[in-house]
Amino acid sequence: DAGITQSPRHKVTETGTPVTLRCHQTENHRYMYWYRQDPGHGLRLIHYSYGVKDTDKGEVSDGYSVSRSKTEDFLLTLESATSSQTSVYFCAISDRSYEQYFGPGTRLTVT
Amino acid sequence: AQTVTQSQPEMSVQEAETVTLSCTYDTSESDYYLFWYKQPPSRQMILVIRQEAYKQQNATENRFSVNFQKAAKSFSLKISDSQLGDAAMYFCARANAGGTSYGKLTFGQGTILTVHP
């Protein structure tokens, strides 16, 4: 299995609070992605990174920001969490093969 | 929007039988990749099989094979000799190749597969 971890694995937070999810890889892959999974929608891309400090928006980026200061870490931040951001969040990594390897996911509940 | 559609929310199969999961997609690109991912109750996303659009030969991985019809934009997954461990949610996904796409995946809505003993 690809060396990719996510933290925390579960989090419950209140509306309006900031939340940061961390993705850490040991594979030295260039590309990293954040997806959210909701019933009836499959996985949808939030943000992605194509190198250190190189990031761009996905299809559902509103309310989220990301940072990548080193190859192994990709952070997803919810500046002010809302109930609509309750979801399961997946990080993924890839090299040039276009195969993506996924982390175990983080279940976030915003009350 | 370039979409991926899985028209079967749920499918079921008897153990040892064969089942086919359907997927269609929309793209204006000529070069792309297609994937099937499996998500068991553990929630882990597992890559099952991949197909490069420029290859006419259908991909095969043990009991899993695909029927790739490029003109029809169809990419179905066939599971032969189904096993209880195949029970999971299955996602079809597409990634454009090259340019600035950076391999971003577009997923279908998923198909829940139940395997009956």
C-alpha cells in the first residue's frame, strides 16, 4: 500500500470554527488531491497540488483552502466550517502514471 | 461539465456468478484514462483496474475485466466468479491525460454490489 496517512481520522466541530485536515505521504509523489465523498455524488475534487506551493481549485472549492509547503504534506483548511461541509474527506497522491492512491479518509461532522 | 454516469445504484449477484457494472462518460479529449475503484465497508478506496483510452485492448486483472467502447464512451466492469469479498461500492472514474489536467479524477455516483452466498 502507498504510504499515505490522514489526520485526524474523525472530527466533530461546531459551525463557524476553523478546521485543518492533514495529508502526509512517504512516496515522494508530485501530485496530491483532496476529495470529499457525499451520498449520491461519488467523490468530488476540492483542491489539488502539482508541486510544492503549486495548488489549484477543483470543482467544489468554495469554503476551502489548501497549502503545500513541502512535498510530503498537503493541508486542507475550512476557514469557518458549515453543516454543508459535513462529509468524508479523502486525500490522494499520484505520480505520472495517473493512478491515484487514496488515504484512509477523515470523517468530519459539523454540528 | 465532463461527467461520469453510473446508471445502476445497486446490483446483486450470486457467489460464483458473473456480474457487469455499467459506466458511461462524457469527454471532449482524445487522450484519457479510465478506472474502476472499489470501496468496501472499511471506506478504503482500492484501485481495481485501469484502461488507457489509446489502447484498444480491454484491460484484465484476474477476475476483473472491462469492456471499453470508445466511440460509445462506455466502460463497463465485469466481475467473474464473484466472491463474498467483492461486495462493496464500485466507482467508475476518468482522468484526462496531459496538459494541465494533472490527472484529476471525475467520479461516477457509485454502484453498490451485493454478493449473495
